[in-house]
Amino acid sequence: MPTIYHRVGIKTSAEKLFQALTTDQGLSQWWTHETSGADAGVRSIIDFKFNDSLVQFRVKEQIENKKVVWLHYGEMPPEWSGTEISFGFEVTDQQILLHMKHSNWQEASPFFAHCNLKWAVFLLSLKDYLETGQGKPFPNDVAIDHS
Amino acid sequence: MPTIYHRVGIKTSAEKLFQALTTDQGLSQWWTHETSGADAGVRSIIDFKFNDSLVQFRVKEQIENKKVVWLHYGEMPPEWSGTEISFGFEVTDQQILLHMKHSNWQEASPFFAHCNLKWAVFLLSLKDYLETGQGKPFPNDVAIDHS
């Protein structure tokens, strides 16, 4: 099944990257400023709000400073039903190479292509947040179209 | 086989987008400033230079203001052998939705993931070039790691 797969290199510590992926405070600095529910850890439901749209994930797995896996939980957007998002840490001398996958898509649709580019934008926002202190979470994210 | 697929929305004309994808002058404004060979059209070999690295494509197909297809031609990087890149135009009232695919990868490797994110960066550079007059071609491209 089609998978979105990105790799980004971030000069940070595994502790700080893990914090950015597993806490409301961290997630709100690079994906969407309205994030809640992450702090309860594995099995919790995280709510990500984008104005009137709600996207929900259940935290499936967290291995401290190594890996985070979310399973899509809510109903919106419908194409995300059954998809899973994982973040794997590859620590090197220079940086942490973060491997991000959004897997189990039904098809490589135009919406998949839209999300692929949009995930790139948010991963660069995560990189900026950790390296400069300033990410670009929604609604300050980089626009990729005029819809 | 794994495919990189991005969609980006650009407020421009089909003529200007086609020019940005089929001429040395256009390509040098968003991918790499050292581009040569594109002006000869279908069957020509385009050389894209990134400092000491050369990447070559043969122009396989060009449908004016609608579609461009390149087939990888040179030896570098090896993972790109046999891959193909296509740009398809979807014209709407608001914008042109550009569908970019880099297909026929042997595997969804970490290098594939690196290129996926890097294509996103260059497609946003293309969007900026056409909408603001200023892209970020190599060597002024956005860094996605510290290698």
C-alpha cells in the first residue's frame, strides 16, 4: 500500500526530538498550535485542530528517544482512515536522521500527493523549531496551494 | 514500484510553467543554477550540475503546456537509474495543480525518503519562482540535513 516516507536531518538531542513528538507543548510548535491529549502517553488520543477540522490519532507505541507510532483514530479526513504515522530516530555524530512514514494509504491519490508535500513542509517546521526555536505550525504554515 | 508523488498549486499560466520546466533559463531558476541542454526539446539530454555531481535526463515527452516527462540517463546517483520524472498540469480557475512523479524506484530506501523531502523543497522553489520571481535553486536551496 502507498506510503509517504520522508527523512530529515536535525541537529538536536534525542530527548528534545522525543519531547517535540510526544507532548502538547512540543507538537504545537511545529504541526498545529491547537494540540491536546498527547501528554497522557501510549493509548491516549491526540486532537490536532486546524480551524474547524479535527484530526485524531491514538498513540500506539512510544519508545523513549527512539520511536513514536500513531494510529489514525477519528473520521477526518476520510482518506486517512486506517493509516498509521511513525517517527523513527537514527542517531549519528552529526545529527538525528528522523524517518517519518505515513503508511497504509488505500491509493496514491492526488490527496496523497498533497499530503506528501504538506508533510515535507511540517517536517521542515519541526527542524526549524528544534534548531532555531521557531517552527511554523498551522495557521502559520507554508501554503502549498491556493485552496 | 515505489513512486515519489507531490502535488503543488501554483498561481501562474500554463505557458510560464511549461517554460520553467523545458528551458535552461527556467530550470536554472528553481532546481540548479547550472542547467544546460533543455532548449533542444524532446530527445535532448539535460545536464543538471550540483557542484561536482552531474545528473542527466533525456527528455522523453513534452506536450505543450500540459505535460513533461524525463527519463534518467546518466550514472549518478545510482539509485536513480531507470527512474522517470513526470510533470502533469491540472488547470483550474484558481491555479495550476502540478502533479510531479518520480517513479520506478527499486525500493523505498532512506535515500528515496531523502529525495522525497528534497523534491518538496525544489517544488516550493518552483512555486516561489513563478509567483514571486525568486526561486531557491541549488546552491541556495533549503538544507534538509547536515551532510
